[in-house]
Amino acid sequence: MLKTSMALGQPIHRFEEVLSTNAVAIDLHHRGASEGTLVVADAQTRGRGRLGREWISPSGVNLYCSYILRAGNPEWISWVPLIASMAVASAIHAETELNARIKWPNDVLIEGLKVAGVLAETVSDGGEVQRVILGIGVNVNMPIASLPSSVQSTTTSLFEHLGESIDRNQLLTRLTDALDAQYQNFWNSDTSDIVREYLSISDTIGRRVIAHLPVGGPVEGLADGIESDGSLRLRRGQGDMEIIRSADIVHLR
């Protein structure tokens, strides 16, 4: 693997309000921003999550940030969202002692409710991927009652579990340190260690799930494990194994 000594989060660009931190990071890349550049905003007017979903981003309460990462190889690109979710879970635990877990591939949950999400996008030139833009949103000090009723039953924030506000800048420092450690670990070691760590905090593996695929109908089965590229192994009713590379996962109780 290609080694790196690049520290993430340098330089940092702060904004009061943006359309989305990923959009700003992409623009900065086109203007020559370096690997490791970090974009942070106090609010987003068009925040986005996976599968084109809106990421509700009110001002002054949550963490919205994006990192410019190297493109690397296809294996690295597929692992970026999973590594990011591991870093988020680690940062939350370090700052609050709350135990966060991951719904495959990269939703971060506390007690089964979504507290953070990840959106990784690639930037290409002439068909060649130049950078990966990694966006992360964490619900920090937001009262869930302020959200639309349609998402209140599936969403949470750190405030809801702690009963008090926490310092968003301190959480950002924890997140950047955790992500940098995962970043260095990926490039300087074997992915088997990363797989083991991911499995240790996975809320999906070992559960029966429904995978809503981008093409075709939903697939139900037992989440059996993950592949070396981060894909989900799904064991179907007759024991057949299906490899899921992209899907919206629903946990079955």
C-alpha cells in the first residue's frame, strides 16, 4: 500500500453558512486545495446525505464538515465511508463515553437511532478520479423535537442522550484525530485489522436485514460479514451468499 504522512484537517476553512461543505470542498479542490484540507460550516442550506437524501442542517447546533482526501485505488475509495463512520463512533465515545455503533455501510447509531452520517464523493478529471471528498454530519446539540415529525422516530443527537450541550469544536478535534489515525492505518497496514475493528462496532452484522438495492427488488437475509473491500455479505434463505456493494439497509427486529 502507498504510505502517507499527511495530517488531516490542515488547512481548515470555516464558514457561517454554505450550500454544503462537500460543495465547498469540491470548489476548493478545483482551485488547488491540498490533500487534508478541512471545510467546516455552522449551517448548510442544502446539506445532503447518501442516496440523495436531505441532511437537515440548522445553524449553531451540529457539526458539518468535509475533508479532501487522496483518490488512491478502488479499494480505498470503497472503504472511505466505512472508515469515516468508525472515526465518528470513536470520536463520540472519546468525547461523551456514549457507545455508538454502525449500520452498514456508514450510518452511526446510538441505541438504534441515527446520530451521524457520511457522504463520500469522488472528483474526476478526464475519467480519472483525482480526489475523494468526505462529508460528515453529526447531530450534536440539536433537540430532536425541532426536527420534522417524519424523522423524529429514527433520529437522535448527543444532546438527547447527555442532557447537556457539548463543545462542537472539541468534538471536531476528536473526529479529525480519529479519522487521521484510520487514514494512516489504512495506507500503512493490512485491511484485515480494519475489518476486525469495523465488525466489533457493527450494528448490522449478525442481524436479519432487508437490503433495498439501487436496481431490482429488495433482498432479505442474514448479514453474515463484510468483504475485504467493505461490501456486505448477505446469506439468503437457502444459504446462498449475495455480495451487496450498495444498498439502503433496514434492520429487522
